[in-house]
Amino acid sequence: MVAPDAELYPIAGIREHQFAVRFSFALGLRSYGFHLYMHSSRDGAILRRAANFSQCHQIHRVKSTTSHKRATLYCPMFVTHLECSACGDQHECSRLQNLCLTCGKPLFAMVDLAAASQTLKRETLATRKKSLWRYCEVLPLPGDVEPVSLGEGGTPLVRAEKFGDDIDLWIKDESVNPTQSFKARGMSVAVSMAKHLGATKLAVPSAGNAGGALAAYAARADLEAHIFMPRDTPQANIIECRELGAHVILIDGLITDCGAEIARRKAKEGWFDMSTLKEPYRVEGKKTLGYELAEQFNWRLPDVVLYPTGGGTGLIGMWKAFNEMEVLGWIGKKRPRMFAVQATGCAPIVRAFEARERNAAEILDAHTIASGLRVPKAIGDFLILNILRQSNGGAIAIDDEEMIHVTREVGSSEGLFVAPEAAACFAALKSLRSAGKIGSGERVVIFNTGSGIKYLDCYQDQ
Ligand SMILES: Cc1ncc(COP(=O)(O)O)c(C=O)c1O
Ligand SMILES: [Zn+2]
């Protein structure tokens, strides 16, 4: 595996005396079959809490692949349970779960941040390898289970040289992830958990990039992947999934039709549904976007984030990360103004935002070349809309022609061939700037969520 290895935590803990003592203690107890330790020796409050940790609170084993003395390092994990994002009901995290059993809304993994903060420190992060698993204490992988990893996360944050004009513009380049999109983050964590919790066959509806990521991580984990895609998904995504050994089923319809087909067949086929926000861990992988952003900006969040929004998982994940980091004492109360960028042909969030609605009505004739934005109904719509409002941000729709046009502008000025979803954010920046919603000198981040290379069909005749 690529990460984590001992380089990921290059003996940061071992050089520090305290850490070394705690590691030894953990090792000692673990060999007698205990699973709650380390912090309990130092902190009475955590000792009390430890009794409730049940199966969720275990230890990560990370094998050393270097010449360092210690063979094994441990990364404690502090997810305690799952909590419904709508009704607050609690669910166990020790078995496969999809949606809240009470109200059918998304579940979130809850992290004991007080306990996590004992080993997860801002200062020691710098010594860990650039990978999303550097934040392992706030990720949900239990026990001595190795993550299913292909080297995801730790992506560059690149300063725009020309496109930003009078804006302090930064591009978080997610196209360098495995399978060339940010979907790798969610799938690394979700496939790791699904495998650990006993799933053998994974199914996902996908606009393209999520399918490619699931296919890769499932292959790596030796699990079956069943990927349902609209027939007009970019060729590159379809071919990629097949070459990664997945079962690909093309559907005449939209991603919602793909999801419905999985829902119809999953019980009979024994598939675990990996739809975004319909299982609790893809959003955990995506939240590392927020952790990385804060870390790369030296713990000062930008003024504005422009995020290409389909299901909204990255936006929701980042917001969760910001809240967690505030509890950890890493950042203050200030949040970026979060903007959801959608396509004119499929803009349910924009429509609901403008109409001041709590949920977004389904778009019936959804169409756009930005396949990742062709999501007519998102299960986390109420969460997205809350974030946009709480952050004093907004929602904006861009048409396909503009995306195509801006792609070349970004490419020729910044040297990045961005996905059309990201191109929509660059176009949105121009509009928001002219509308005075972004001011001169403000620090803005755009997520280049994927590579333009996957969308050659869209650019062929331009
Ligand atoms: C390149 C790209 N950008 C953005 C999105 C939308 O992501 P989210 O579901 O987090 O809103 C997708 C989803 O497929 C995508 O592939
Ligand atoms: Zn609920």
C-alpha cells in the first residue's frame, strides 16, 4: 500500500517522549486484548468516556516500511457512533449502515474530539506524510485494519497567476488524486470501512468519477464493484471502470434512475449501497478537503470557497471539518462564504436557495456536459442549503457554453486542464466578482475536482 506507512508518521510520536510512553502503554495493553488505553492513563475525563466507546474505538496499526527502529505504529481512532443529520438519532458504527433508520436522512460519524486531540496536534501534522490518512484520528477506520489506499489526498494548493486578476485566487488541484478526481478521497475511506464491516459487493450510481474511484478501490480491496451510470457518461469514465474490473451497467436515464435501480436490486443481489451520503463514510473522506485547506493556509480559512455542487458531499464534508477543527481549537469561528456552483441545465440548489426553500425540488429534465453536476435531486439538499445560508454564501448556475469557454481560459493562463465542473467555478468567480459579491483582494479557493482529460468528448469539436 502507498499510505499510511511509517513515513506517514515519521516517528514524530517516537521522538517525543510522551508519545513514546503512550505507544508502549498501548502496545502492552493491546497484547492482552484491551482496546481502551493510552489516554485513560493521563486523563480521567477520557477514561470515563472510554467506557462508551464500544467497538468503535480501536487502534490503527500502521506498518513501518522504512529502516526506523519500531516495526509498528498505532493511530488511535475516536469515532464513537453515527448520528442522523436531520433527527439526531444515534446508530452504531460497528455494522454496515446506510441511512437513518428513523427518518431516512444521512448519517454522520461522530468523533470524540477531546480524546482525538491528545494525539492529533497541529504541530505534529507537518511531520506526517501528505495523505488524507494523516488525519487518521478523526477518520473512521477501526482497529488494526489497514486502509484501502492508493495515495489519495495531500493535493497541491496552487496560486492562480493570472486568472484571479485582483482576487487572491487559489486552486486546490484534486485532479492529481488516484483516478484523477476528488472522489478518491471518499472512496478510500468508504471502501476501507465497507470491507472492514463485511461487505463483499459494492454498488454505486455514478456520474462518472465516483464510479472510477469505486472501481479502483474495490479492485484494491478485492471486492466486487457494480457501477450504474447514465448511458451518456463520458467514455473515459466508462472505459476506466471496465478496465479496473468493475461490472458496469449503463442506464437510459439520470443518476437518480441509476440509484433507483440499485435500490430495487440490492437486497436480492447482496450489494452494499455506496451512494454518496447514503452511507456515512464517503463524506468523512471528503471532509479532509477542509482539513487540508486549513493546514495549507496555516490555519486561516479563506474568505470564499467556490465548490461545484452535485450531491454536495465535499461541501458538507468541509463544513463538518471546519466545525471539528474549531472544537479541536485549531481554527476560530470565522468560516468562508460557501458558494455552490451548478449548471444552468441542472440547478436544484440554486433554485431552492433563491426561493428560500429548505429542500430542493427535483429537476426533471436535467442536462449538462458537466456530468458531476447532473444530479437532479441530492439527499443532502437541506444540509447544503443550510451551509450556504449560515456562511452567508450563495448559489450560482453557469451554462455549458461558458464552462467550455472558460476551460481554455484557465488552461492557457494557469496550465491546468480542469474538469467542466471546476470550469463552472471559474466562470462563477467572474460573475460574482462583477456582481460585487466577491471583493477585491479577497482570498478565494476553487476546487478543481477532476481532470479535463476525462471529458475529451465535451472538448472534441471545440
Ligand atoms: C469532477 C466533479 N466535480 C464535482 C462533482 C460534484 O461533487 P459532489 O457530489 O460532492 O457535489 C462531481 C461528482 O460527480 C465530479 O465528478
Ligand atoms: Zn433521522
